[in-house]
Amino acid sequence: MGDVSALPLCALLFLACGIHAYSNFQSHLLTLPQNPVIEIGTNFTATCLISNTVEVTADDLYWKLSNVTIPRDQYRKVNSTALSVTVPITKDISEEWLFCYCRKKSSYVVLNEGKFIHGISLRTGYRPEKPENLSCISFQKEDKSFPSLQCSWGTTRRQTPTVPVHFTLKVMQVLSNQTSSTTTKDHWAEVKLSPYPFHMELEVWVEAVNQLGAAESVHLRKEAQHFVKTNPPEVTVTSEKSFPTSLLLNWTPPVNQVCVKLTYQIRFCSPKSPGWSHVPLPDINDQTNFRLQGLRAYTPYTVQVRCRDVENLHGYWSDWSQNITTTTPEDKPSSTPDLWRTVVYNGTSERLVQIICKDPEFPNGRITRFDVKVEKQRDRAWNQSGGWKSVLVNRSEAEEGETSLTLLEQISLSNLESVKVSVVAVNSLGRSPEASLILPVKLPGRLDPFVCYTVSVYPVFSRAIGKPVQMLAYVEQGAPLRGPTLKLNGKPGHNEAELVWEEIPLRDRRGFITNYTVFYKLGEEIREVPVPANSTSLKLESLMGDSQYEAWVQASTAAGSTNGSHHSFITMKYAAGTIEAISLGAGLVILLVFLLGIYKREFLVKRLWPRVPDGRQSSIGTWSPDCSMKAEPPKESCVSGISVLVSMCESQSGFEEDKASLSLRKDKYTSEEHSSGIGGSSCMSSPRQSVSDSDEGADMADTTASTVQYSSVVASSAYKGQTPGSQPQHSVFSRSESTQPLLDSEETVDMFVQEASGRFERLAPQDITCSEVFGPPDGEQLDCCQEADELQADGRTAPSSYMPQLGGYKPQ
């Protein structure tokens, strides 16, 4: 037998254990599992078992789903009597069948075909999803009780009829851990809570369960009174005669304040209002009465009130209370009556004028009469002799709400007469402000051109006149008498300027302004910008900096255009912020240079102010060995800054080794602009003169007292304790009489004779020429050395060695 998977093996074991029960079963095929519930989006595996026959094997079996044969690559042979199949469930295939068939067509199979087929009824569905948007509310009943808590949530859309989802609403009292629940298939449920647990914390959630799994909503945890929605309060409205512009409201809370502390909201409106007006919440708080103020007298108002928990800003408002309509008390009229006239000409020199009146806009009561006074003009003054005449108004209560007209007076006037008509409206509490109308001497038979007229059209009904519609009109239009006056709004910028102008007075327009045109000129170039008639400003952009512009505005009507006054301005040379930016940049550069100077101070000092020995601090010290010295005049090819002296003493036969000291001869040297100090050129200076004098001790003492002498001697043959050979001796003597320290190159030459511990040391026994000391280029020889050779060629004694002497000359 082959490998046996867990599911088929369990099925085989189940079959073996119940073989007796299946002994009377006629089918030779059995499919497992039976009546499965399958989650959509997963794979389903079924197994077909062969029992009580050897006619067929697993190789003879095949599967069909909804009369469609399943490919064999989805099969798996468990053993010779079991074959499994795996089917992906991608959609709802509830109430469909998965059948196992036998392919073999033996006589037994053909005769018993019904025994070689078996199927599985499939049920598919989805796992329940988490319920969303859970909300709960407790409604107050008519008996003012709160018997239950109703909750609703978002329904699970992915459901199938064969695998339904059941919802369980659970409400737990946190303190007592007592839980109440109810189960439903709908998206809402109600849990009984009696009595309602005010001021106790409740935890509410919903569980969604079906045969494929379960899910749980977010838990709501609030105090019980936060879920309540009360009934609206009972409201009464009272009008008081002493307060004609206010109404007093009183209401009764729908629930005891011990259970829920309430806050209230009020709204009201009148018949002529476009909508409801609300009273701000902070003005009401938790009180149970309120006075509406700023109302119109003798006007009906409808009032409503609602309430909610004051501690829960997002709590449930109750429904609005029933409409309560009350009329404010009566007051004297606060506006004038509308007054106008009609003229009837009878073809004679007289005219018939009818004076018509309409009730004031705010009568503040029932108008009972109109008082009329007609005055004639005489000598530019109105005759005050005429008295008031009363015109009674008789209207029913049904006609009060309608706009009514009243014919006050009918006057017959000549064309040369002018009268003034005054009217006031009167109610039970007083008189309105006075309205007046003047009838001129002669009414126009035509209208003037270029004059703006206001035309009013009144709708006339059977018993009233409606509100007029007004418009402006010209009989004839012309160009404006003058143009707009232009000015700048603020200061011009670098490349922009804002222009403003005032509208032309109505009397000077002579027509409707259709548009403005702004002109601005730079040199000979003129540009224009159109501007709508309802605008009186324009911002000019893309201007040239530091330039003078001239601008003006042209106003246009349908009949012509007129230019306004010219205005000149000069744009700024620099844009705003440019100078500030340059100053800031310069400041930053200076700051960086300053910081760099601090950070690199020593480097900058060395580069800008190097240490150079001061020639003014130098003087020539005079001292010499036993032989006379002669300064050689330097040549141009000599090394700069070095003086070379050549000894002229004769050759001596030798020196004794124990000789305590050498006999030095004092020589005095003078110099004409010739310095051995650093920075000077010995080649371009005059040579020093050597003077031999036996009486120069005093001069020498004066010279050495103020200077420090530096010297170096180079000799070819002068050995301590040895007798010089027959070859002439060559020595070079270099001196520096400066108070400054020697250069490194002068101090480190190992051929120079040093003085140490009061002893003199001669040069090492080797021939060192002038060129070796001063390092001339290869193939060249210093001129100073050449002059020394010339001295020997002339038969003069070669210079002898000098011993260096530091710290000045000591007399021998």
C-alpha cells in the first residue's frame, strides 16, 4: 500500500470501526467529509473510498464538480482503494455537489452503476468580519423611564445564505460584572436594563459568529447616562405688555436632574424670517427659563426647545419640543408710512393729484388711522395755517396680514401751485415718524438727457400693493464731464506701482460707466490696460527701475470717453530688500575675514610682517690675528649678504702645540655702505678698508663695547701643534657685526672655528676651498676665491688662519 494521509487514514479507520453499520449499505463508493462548510478563498480536499468490492481500484475513479470533470493533476492517490482531490474555492458554490465516479465499464459496474457514484453537498461562505461603527442609545419612554439600551453597527457585507452570521450584543455593568446579552441576525439589537443604571459604567460590544469563525467589535466604555436620549422639555411662552420686544420662556426638564444634568438649546422664528435663529448655548446653561430679547413688537414668534446631557458634549440631543407660537406686545410704529402720488391731467391748466399711503414696514400694532396735513408754498415758505386731517382705517383681522393701501387725499392744483403733504400712521399706542411728499409747481411732460433716474415698479393687487422693483436709467447717455482723479496707493516699488482712483460723481457721469482704461507712459512709449467698471485700482507690474512714468485713467460710457488728470511717479532704483541683502552679505564677509584673522593670526603675522634682522642695530667689530688683513672688494657674482676677508700674513714655519695663545693683531675696519648683516648685498657695496695700527687699543675698546661680533674662518692648512707645509696657506674670514642672531646656515657649517671654554680650536686637517664653503654652482668658482688666487700670483703672502672670537675683541 502507498502513503496514507491523515484525513483518508482517519476515514479508513472510521470505516473499519463501523463496518457492521455499513454492511447493509449498497454503494461501493464513499466520499468524505460529508456536509462540509468551506471558507471562500481556501482549498478543499475530499477523499473517495472503495468498499465491499474488488472490481475497481483507485485508478478507476475520477471527480466531477458541477458536471465538470476535474483535471487529474488535482488528484492524489492515497492507496489502491482511496483517491483524494483538491479544489480551490474562489466563489460561492453553495448547494453544488462534488461527485466521485468510476471509469471502469465491467459488466458488474455497468449492471450496478448506482453503487459506483457518491457525492458531497458543498456549503461555502466567509469568516465573520469585525462589526464596525458600534453606537448605542437609550430612549426615554412616555412614562419617563429608560427600560433598555439599543445598539446598532455596520453589517457584514460578505455573507452567504448557507453560512449566516449571528450577532450577539453584550452589555456589562463594570462594577458588578453583570452581563446582559441578546442575539440577532440583524444589524441592531436591544438589551433590557431595568432599572437603568445611571452613574454606573457600562461596557458594550458585539460578537459576530458563524460556522467558520468569530469576530468582536471595539468595546464602548462609558457611564450609562451618556447613552440616554431624553424626551423634549415641556415649554410655555409668555408675552408681557411692559416688554414689547421680548418673550419669556419657561420649561420643565423631562428627567430628574439627579439622574441626568441637562443643558438646553432654544430656536425661534417669525413669519417673515428666512429661517430659524438659535440662542448661543453659553447664554442658557442648565437653567429652566429664558427671556428672548431684541424682537419686533406685535409680531408672532414660534419657539422650540431641546435638551441633552450637559457633561457629554457628543451626547444625544432630544427632539425639539412642539411649536409654541406667541405674539409680542403692541408698541407705537417705529417706521414711516410709504407715501406717493398719482397725477391726472384733464386738459386744462389744472391737475388732479391723488395721495396714496401704505402701512409702515414696522407698524408694531394695528394701524387705526392716518393723519394728513397739506401745506401750500408761498414766497419760498410753507404755509403753516393748515391743520391735521384724520383718515380712519377700517380693516378686519383677516386683512391685517396683508399689505394694504389707503387713499388719503385728492387735491386739485394748478400748474403753478406747489404743495407739501405730510402723513403719520397711528395705532393704539402712538404715532409713527412723519413722512412727507412735495408736489412741484409743474410736473415734467419729458425727462432730461444725461441725468440718472430711479425707476420703481410696484405690483398692484386687488387690495394691496407689493414691494417695488427699482432700477437706474438714462434717457440719453453722453461722455463723462470729467475723468477720474488718479493717485498712488503708497510708494512705488522697483518694478511695480499700485494706482487708485475715485469714482466719478453721479452728476458728472452722464451715463453708465462701462469700463476704465489705465494709460502709463515711459518716454515716447505708451501702454494701456483695461479695467472693469466695478474696480477702482490697478497694480502695474514689469516696470523699469529708477524710471519716471506718467499715468492717467480714462472713463468710458456707451457714448464716449473722458481722460482724467495725469500723475507722474518715479520707480525705485533698487528693489525692496536689495540694499539690506548687500549690507548683510558685506557684514558676513567682514565677519568671516575677522574670524579667519583670529584663527590664522600667527600665520598672517609671519606672512605680512616677517622677522628681518635690523641693519641699524649692527656695527663692525675690529680684531685681527698677528697678520694683517685686507678686505677684498666684492664682485657681483659673490653670494648676497656675506663679507669675505682674506688674510695677508706670511707663512710661518709652524706652531708650537703648547702655545697658550695666539698673538692677535688689532685691525680697524671701516665701511662705506657695506654691511655683513642679513638683507644686504656685499657684492653691490663698497669694500671695507683695513688699517694696521699699533696704537688702536682705545679705538678697539670703543668698537667692541657696543657690538657683538660673529665671524667664521676657513683655512686650508693651519693645524694645532703642526708645522705648516711649504704650500701657501689659504684662509677665508667671514664676519658679521650684528646684534641679531646668525642664520641657520651660518651657525651649522662644521668648518667654522668655534670658541668654547676659553680655548681655540683650529680647523680640521683637510683642504676646504672657498667654493666648497659657500656652495657655488657646479663648474663655477666664487669670485672672492679667484681674487685670493690672484693675490698669490702677485707674490703677496696668502692669508693665514684666524681664530673666531665671540663676545667682542679682547686685547692680547
